[in-house]
Amino acid sequence: QRYRDPTAGEKMNPFAEQEAWEDHQIGKATLNFGSKNKRRMSDDYQFVFEDQIDFIKASVMEGDKFDEEQTELHEQSKAQSALEKLQAERKTLPIYQYRDELLKAVHDHQVLVIVGETGSGKTTQIPQYLHEAGYTKHGKVGCTQPRRVAAMSVAARVSQEMGVKLGHEVGYSIRFEDCTSEKTVLKYMTDGMLLREFLGEPDLAGYSVVMVDEAHERTLSTDILFGLVKDIVRFRPDLKLLISSATLDAEKFSDYFDSAPIFKIPGRRYPVEIHYTKAPEADYLDAAIVTALQIHVTQPPGDILVFLTGQEEIETAEEIMKHRIRGLGTKIAELIICPIYANLPTELQAKIFEPTPEGARKVVLATNIAETSLTIDGIKYVIDPGFCKMKSYNPRTGMESLLVSPISKASANQRAGRSGRTGPGKCFRLYTAYNYYNDLDDNTVPEIQRTNLANVVLMLKSLGIHDLLHFDFMDPPPSEALLKSLELLFALSALNKLGELTKVGRRMAEFPLDPMLSKMIVASEKYKCSDEIISIAAMLSIGNSIFYRPKDKQVHADNARMNFHAGNVGDHIALLKVRSMKRARDIRDQLEGLLERVEIELVSNPNDLEAIKKSITSGFFPHSGRLQKNGSYRTVKHPQTVHIHPSSGLAQVLPRWVVYHELVLTTKEYMRQVTELKPEWLVEIAPHYYQLKDVEDSTSKKMPRGEGRAS
Ligand code: CDP
Ligand code: MG
């Protein structure tokens, strides 16, 4: 229970419709959902059914080869009118009226802060205006986004508006995926990717304009970019720098960039009615689902946007909703459920932007991505449970965790605003007015103050920036966090005692990975198993999705995974994993290219498991754990009780010593991706980090002496 509300039970707010809204408990009683068994059976049908659809589609295509010419003509004119329609739409955006004024301001000032409501057209239009005004004749226009999905979807939209193929004139670049070409003049990318471009091109010579978009998000990469681009504009007078933000808190950006002028795009914002719950909700997910269905049944047309915290939660909500809708019978209008989160396959992302068919209603289940990064038209109702997943970092232990935390007032207001873009809207906050005024912070703490900085420190060091304590941060990170990352990089032999980059560190910096992963790869040279290690790194980089476990096919997925652990990879796993495997393959190819760049030979040594494990240990030795009598583990350096994640192949084996990839906190603190190790390796590989006394076991008195450090 995060919220405590002394006024719970009092009627806080006099809005109309409040009654209907508070009645949602009634809706709860009548909205039923089917039994578990029933669900499973229908899923089996669905499985077969999907194959049949593919089969049907294939046969239709076979028979469809007639009249190709006519179809082509038809397609052409259809594309033409679609383009015209998009051009007309562009002119209706709030920013359009200010096009010339904006271009003049960009012409007159080197650095400009641009502020405008979400949906006013900043991200999609400004780069196009700059292109039309000739800025792309002498370089690219780069536009950064904090999120992968936003970079991809915005680039796709702009390429449509310009009538060009995505990846040609308009492209995007995200980690491990470069969809640009020689032709590309408008480049959307994650802020992290632009940061990496500094390594190859420290003055960003290929760009005529850099637009740091969604600046208010204050991601770690954006904050570091601020410092770097601020420096560049001093010696590149021809470079234009735009800082764009959705919130009015722009003075801070202006002050930081030596009083750069602020260009405000007057917003078109309709009134939004805010509704609060009377008492705190015990189960916000259930409350959100009930509220959405209640809106669907009782409120006039308009789409619904629900803010949830992550993929898992969104999938759960989708499943429950589908079943409850079935329980509502056939008299109810169609409700189209559209999930959107960072790992959603690209093909499925497009669905949220498709206009809602007449008579139906769309409910978008989104993470924070829909707060300001993506604009979805037609939203009239917003449901805000008041939470998001937030990274937090403990500099003392060096542990990072992702926790569901209350949002800030600024976030809550952004969320509410999403309902009033095209007409008056309503926002349902699943918390009390008292919570809003008294418990929520005004603003979200910038990421730089709550994250592990090892990655960024390594990057800044490789850019030749040594004095990190005096780097021009907009908000400086806590100095303990900086020290902690220097310590880690020293332990990984990326920095020497003076804090200077070593050869190992220089090689590590070439990989767009966390330092521990990069170190594992660099160390594989010594153990002659680089081939296997980059495969492992690629698999780890795509995260959990390798064992894709769609909510509605969990049984299949789990069976498939069990087969996998038993050593016989079944057909199911191949079927289920094709997409993720392809991505892992792509990442692996790129890592192979990077190996070549740092002159590490690709050597395969599949049978020497000890060599592979030692390479892993070379990167992850700070993550070691020792088995306790009760079956839990104790981390070695900063003692903490942890467990092997139930999905691990070692969950039943419980080896005495392990290294793990990461800790995740769910019901317990779990180690995910676990490998057995011999304690003497720790001393052998990291003698500067572990001493014999750290790894001495009561059962094994004699310990072989370390051979020296791996580097
Ligand atoms: O950046 P800002 O929030 O100011 O607006 P934008 O992202 O440029 O969006 C302007 C308009 O483009 C939105 O209202 C959407 O209608 C449209 N858009 C879209 O249809 N599909 C996208 N992927 C992005 C934008
Ligand atoms: Mg935008």
C-alpha cells in the first residue's frame, strides 16, 4: 500500500458524471469471466486456427494473379490520394501556422528551445520544414527520441508523409538496427545512438541540424547529449541545435544553453475533466479494466487510453478484458484492444495508429510511451492508475532495480492532456485527489540521478572527457554513483589506477553493451571462444523475449522451454522463437563486425565449457553468489540474500557457486541467467577484487593460487 489517505471516504470532487464513475463497482459484479479450463481450450483452437488462416491466405494469393495491370493502376491512384490526404492533414496541425516564424527563428539563432503540446507536430513536422527550407543540402537533420518505438514509428510516419520509402530519405537508427542509407537526410534515432555517433564523429560533421526531442524526459543519454552538443555548438557555428520539449518547464533548458530563446507553439487544448476515486484502489489493474469497460458501456464515442507499467501487465489486462467482453454479450459495440510497449513487434505497433472503424471503440493499453512520445489520435478518455516502472539505483551496493513507483504530478498532467487533443476529454485517475496533491512529487527525478553510470562513464572517457566531476551536467549525478562506476570500470580493467582508459577499456567501448558484457567479449580472446561468447551476448541482449511467452500460449511456451533444458530442442521452440532468433542473429552479426574492429579473432571452442564460463566470469565476477544451507544464495561482495529465478535451468540444481547476469525483484530478489562457477576462478580472474578469504569454503580447504588477472 503506497498511498495513505486520511480523507478516504469523503466526497472530494464535484464533477458531473462522478456518480456513474463511482458506480463502477456495480459493473464489476456483472462483468464475468470464463474459467481457466475454458480459456485453455479456446487457445488450442486459436493455435490451429492461425495456421489455417495462413493457409487460406496463401491459396487466395495463388488465385489472385489476374488483372495485375489494373490492380497496379488502382494501387497507384490509391497511393496518390493517400499522399494528398496526408499533406492536407499536415496543414491542420497546430505547428503549421507557425512554420515560417519557426524557420526564421532557426535561421536567426544557433540554439533554440521549442515548446509545444504533445501532438502539435514537433517531431514529425520540424525536420520536414528544415528539409523543405534547404537545411539538408549540407548535412543531415538528426532527431533524437528517448524510445526505440517512437524513433521507428515517427520515421515511418514521416516517410509516408514525404512519399518515400522508409530507410531512403527518411530513416531511423536504434541499437542493433540501422534503417538508413546514403540517401538519408532525415534521421530519427534514439538518444543513445546519437551518443554513440560521437565516438566515430566527435564534431557530428555529418549533421547540419541536431534536434534533441522529448528533452523533458531527461533520460540519461539525453542529459549526456546536452553536455556534448552544448560544447560542439561553440566550435561549429554552422550547426543548428534545437531542444524540444512537451512541458512548459523550458526556462531550465534555456538557462542551461546560455539563455537560448524559447519558441512556444501555442497549443490547442480542450478542457479535460479530471475524476478521482473516492478511496485508494487496492488493485489498480483491476480498477483500470473495470473503468475501461464501464466507459465503453456508458460513455459517448471516443477512444480510451490506459497507462500501465509494462508488457506483462499489459498482456494480463488484454487477456482479462477479452474474456470480460465476451461475458458482456453481443449487444455491446465492438471494443478493439491495442497494446503498445517497447518490445511489441513492429508489425503490431502500426495497429494503434489505424483509425477506429465506425461504431467500434478502441482501447489502447500503453506504457509511459504514450505519455508524450507517441500521439494517438481519437483519444477522449484517459485512465491513469498513477504508476510507472522506474529505475532506481543504490550506489552503495551498485544494485539497479526496476520498480513500479508512483508517477509525478507533471506526468499525471501529461497523461490527462492526452484526452483533450481533439475535443473535450475526461481523465479518470485511479487515486484520490488527496494523493495527487499531497503524495505525488512535482517532477520526475532525472534518470541520471537514479541509475548506474558505468556505461556513460566509459563512453565519456573514450571521448577524452576525463574530469567527470566537472562535466557540464544540467543536474549532476550523485558523486557516489560516479565513484561507484569508476570502481567497477577499474575492477573490469577498463580503467587504470589513474582513471585512464586502458586498452581493454578502449576495446570495450566499441561495443554498444553494458560494460560487463563488453568485458566478457573482450576476455573471450584469451579463452579462445569469441564465437560462442558473442552468441551468448546477442541472446542476452534481446532480453527475455527469446523465450517469448505470450499470455495465451504459456503452456506451449513452457513445454517448449522444458524441452530446451532437457537438451532436445523441440519444433515448438523453433516455431515460437523464429522472430526473436532472427533478431539475435542480426545482433550477433553486428557483434562479429565489432570483434573485427577491435581485432579479436573469431575463434570457436564449443566443447571447452570451462573456457566459455571463464569468459563469462571475466565480465560478471562482481555478480557472484554462494549457496546457503536453506537453498538461497548470498552475494559475495555486498552480502544480500538472492534466489535463482524459477525459469533458470539451474533452479533445481542449486550449484554451490554461481555468477548471474542480473537481479530482478518480483516476489523475491531473483538472479536471472545463472552459470555455475568454481570459486578459485574468482581469485584467478579478479585477484584485485576477490581475496582467498572471500571465496574460501568450509568444505574445500585448499585453494589453488590465482594465475594473475585476465586482461
Ligand atoms: O511531436 P509532437 O508530439 O508535437 O507531435 P507529432 O509526433 O509530430 O505528431 C503530430 C501528428 O502526427 C499526430 O497528431 C498524429 O496525427 C500524427 N502521427 C501519426 O499519425 N503517426 C505517428 N507515428 C506519429 C504521428
Ligand atoms: Mg514528439
